[in-house]
Amino acid sequence: MKPFLFLLVAGIVAIGFRPMDRCSAKLPTAPNIIFLLADDQRWDALGVAGNTIIQTPNLDRLARDGFYFRRSYVTTPICAISRASIFSGQYARRHGIIDFATPFTDSALANTYPMLLKKAGYRIGFIGKYGVGNKMPTEAYDYWRGFGGQGNYAAKDAQGQPIHLTDLMGQQMEEFLQANPQGKPFCLSVSFKAPHAQDAANPEFPYADRFGKLYTDKTIKRPVLAQDKYYRQFPEWFRHNDKNESRIRWSRRFATDSLFQQTTKSYNRLITGVDDVVGQLRRSLQQRGLSENTIIVYTSDNGFYEGEYGFADKWYGHELSIRVPLIIYDPRQQAWHGRTTDQYTLNIDIAPTLLTFAGVSVPARMQGHTLTQLMDTPATPWRKEFYFEHPINIPAVFIPQSEGVLSADRKYVHYYNVREPADTYEEVYDLKADPKELVNLAAQPQGKALKTTLLPIFERLKEAAR
């Protein structure tokens, strides 16, 4: 390769191909966009991901009809911060929202993907759990059916009749579509509560009645990582005499075989409920003559432990926590249908991708990359590594902070306690040899060598995330 050409290619790779992000041509007809966000759906809670128990026929079909990303991740595995990253296309270190109370500033809100699409002439709607701050941007949307906090699965429809929240959100999607002016491009963002727990309620995972018999004939095998030795490998300060919030939630969801069966099946039923609504949505788009020009994107705000490592919920640096499903279906792009990739994609890629679909310029402050490049050209230069973080310090509960890097299937995770700076713990994994993260190599020679190579990458990406 000629020296100049080599330096040009190397430079593009080194800076994350940022110039290419801005040059996607505007399509002649503005497409409609529907963005669907599950809450706490782990990456493998889909049939298309190889799960042989869960029933997700509509999402599996959407993946087969569209483009399925097998290695998609979030940059912060907790709902509020991940949602802020999705809206803004930015790491938490840049958007600055690291709690549940802080909303977007007016200027930051104006540079989220919905507001940029509205400025470009789109009718925008929001349904479900907003999740970013304690101030809802109700007036900024043309259609608003959002709610603050966690919401409640026990909802009521427009006639005051009891209805499961997921089904109510399906009705609200219909309401939005029905009221949309003919020919007006729209972007509808739908944030399901499912399959998130109704924390500390009884039951914690209340599904719609029609799914009550689903999975009753199945016995779900407890994961190998649920063995107590994997929890006991964490240091005492991390476990904090079993006061770790993830362990507390584990005790009421996964501590016994009976609880494990009950929780995992109920969790799966909630996902099947979302799947059912997605099927209804696609049928409605077909009936309304919108199916040929409506893009559907489906993902989750973070993953979910089902007892692995003795944990429940998310927060930490394992694949089960930071890895999520991602499906993009664009009926106009036949070449994308049935395609997959194992390249690393992130939640901060969502906003620039949605803007690119609409032919809207991507703000330079967005740190994600437009996924259309990867979908068009699998060999395009793409990220080989990324930084992730969970910096939240909630006074009322104990959740150790964490940060790390995933680079070419090698992972380094650093856990720390901001209340006691001396408390630290590290993990090192070789995901090629150990994809389930069974063996922490941090104390072994191989792991120490991996850490030595990963730390410079970690520090560089950490700084770049600002």
C-alpha cells in the first residue's frame, strides 16, 4: 500500500471514521420511524438469539426481515443514563446525567434525536417510560403519553377499564398512527416498562392474564454462573455483608429453585407481551398502507442478570448486563434484509442512525456512529473497542461503581466504591476462550498480561468519552 493511502486509512480508523458519519445522502422520501425500547431485556432473551424457550415470533420475524446486530451494547447499564445516551448519542461523561432526577437542559433537549427530527418537519410522539430526570418534556412533543418514574403494570384504558400497561401502550401506538396527517413523516418513540420488575411488589413481574399458562410446561435450567462460588469470588466490601442491592433483589427473585422458575418465566411472559404488541403494530402499519415506508428499530436500555454471579438486575460489566438486542428493519433496503453482524454497536449509535435515516445532519457533539455505514458495507472500518461505565452513587442503596473496556473480545472491568476509595476489584476475561465469563483471569499471569495491554486502551477511551 502506498504510504499516503496507508496513513489516510489508518487515520480514519484511529478517529473512529468520524468524517464518514456525516456524509450519508438524504433519501428522496422521508421515512417514518418507530423506535421501540424494552426495559431490562437481556441480549439472549429472543428466539433469534438462540433462546429455545422464550416465545418471540414477531421480534424474530422482524430480525429475519431486517438487520440483526448480534453484538450490541450499552455504554452505561442503568435505565436513566442509558436512555439519556440513546436520546443524545452521547456517553454519560458528556451528557452529564448520572442520576434519576436531572433532566436535559433546554439546549441539550433541543439536540436529542426527537427534537432534531421535529425541527426537520417530523411529527414526533412519545409513549411509555421517559426515564430521564424528573421533568417531563410534555409540551415539546406533538403526541405525549409518557410517564415519569417506573410506572405501573396495572393500568387503565381510555374508558377506565383495567388493562396491562404493555397492551395500553399498544393502543396508544394505534391512537398515534390514526391521528397522523396523511403524508406527514413521523417519529414515534415507545419505551416499554416490560420486562422491568415492579420493584418490591408482589408479584414483581406481573404479566397480562392471557400469558398465564405460557411456559408452565417448561423447566428452565439454572445457569452455571448461579452457583454460589461465583458470588463469593467478589471481595467482602463488594458483597458488603450481603447489602449489595443486586444481592438483595436476588434474594427475593432467584434464591431458590422455585423463585428462579417463577421469576424467569414471568420475565419471559412480559417479553412475549411486548412481542405480541410488536406483531399488532406491524399488522396495523400494513393495514394503513404505511409498512413500505416505516423503519422499525428495536433494542433495550440494558441487560439483566437471572441469578448469574448471585445477582439480579444490571449495573455491572458482564455481558449479561451491558449487552442488548438490536434490530433495524427498513423495508426500503432489501439488501439489508436477513443480514447480521458481530461488530460492536452501541446505544449511542441510535440517535445518529435515526437522524441519518431522515436525512438530518448529525450534530458533532454526538459520539455515536451511523449504523447505515456498517449495514451498507460490512467491511467498512468500524470500532474494535469501546469504553463502558456505571458511575452512579445512590445514597439509599449500595451499588459498587464500575467501568471498563471491551477490545477485540478481551475485557477489563474495574469495580470501585466512591464511599471508600480503597475498595477496588478487577476482572479480566478472554471472551473468545470464555464467552460466558466463567473465569476471571485478573490474578493469573495470562490475565495480568491482558490487563497490561488493555489499560492504555481503557485510559484513552475513557478520556475520549468526555
